[in-house]
Amino acid sequence: MGWLEGILEFLRHGPRGGGKLDMNALFQGGMDSGAVDKTKAIKEINSLIKWQTARKKWHQDKTRQKMASGDDSDNMMGGIGGFKTSDFGLNEVCVSTGLMAVHDY
């Protein structure tokens, strides 16, 4: 997780002491140098956007379905709409006893 967080931090803020990354300038530089094929890059970017949009819709539909079901028979907290503490990465035993636990995933 630390490695992934480091990558995300780099993408958000750029290299240390070097300022933020300008993705448009990087893309243009790649095209200018011939390292990036604009048509292929745009096709792949659009494919990723389509996949992410479908994934987000699936997640929203799943959440809506859970909320509509009203089945919380296996929810130790007696929560709402069929949500379980595990849906949020929480340990049911710790939550049901009132203890908070930090997990290293």
C-alpha cells in the first residue's frame, strides 16, 4: 500500500522539489518526440474512461440494491439497508464490542 500511495502522491504533486506534473505537456512532449502515437493513446484513454464509468455505475447500482433490500440479518451493528461493517473494511467483532481496530491491508 505504501508503494501505491507513493505513486499516487507523485502523480498528484510531482517530484519532490520539482513542482506538479503537467500531463498535457508530457503528452505533447511524447507526441513531439515520436514516443507516443496520438491515435493509440486517445483510444486507450477513452477505453479507460469507458471502463471506469461502467465500474462506477456498477458500484452505484450495487449500493442502491443493498439499500433497497433492507436485509441486515448478517449485520452485527443492526445497520441500515443491508450494509455490513465489512463493506467498509471494518472488523465486525471490533465494531460490535465498541473497539476500534487499525488493520494493515
